[in-house]
Amino acid sequence: MAQVKQLLRIYLKSGQNIEVWFNAEKLNELNPQIKNFLQELKKKDKENEIFEFGGQRLILIRLDDVIVADAMSFEKKETQEPEVKAESEA
């Protein structure tokens, strides 16, 4: 079975970039946290609003500092190991 990961890149006014990795259910469907973040960015009045990403580490982003964000999906397919045949000794 393939493993799906998603990368959210957030570009800030200060010139810093933040990369946040997420697990995903499907390749063509965004993680719910990414969806919520993008919805919050669409709001016109976001001054002093902070978005919180939960998970293994806590990340807080002040929304009015964000210039742009993008998300990409990656699929890692599991490969089968080739069978190793034991050599017989003569």
C-alpha cells in the first residue's frame, strides 16, 4: 500500500519560509488542517488572527504575516525486495 504525504509551504513577509509535513488519506484530497488553514487565509479581516497546527509539534502562524502558501502531495509506493536465493555449497 502507498503512503501519502503532503507538504504545506508558507511564505512570510519577513522572507522566512515554513514547511509543514502532513499525513494524508488520499493523494488528491488535502489534509483537513491544510484545508482549514487555506480557508482562514481567504478571510479579509485576519489582522492579529493566529492559526494553530496540531500534531507532533505545535506551530502557530499569524495569518496577516503570510504572503502565499502552497501544498503538494507525494505518494511513496512500497517496493518489494527481490528474493535472494541461497547458494548451495558443493
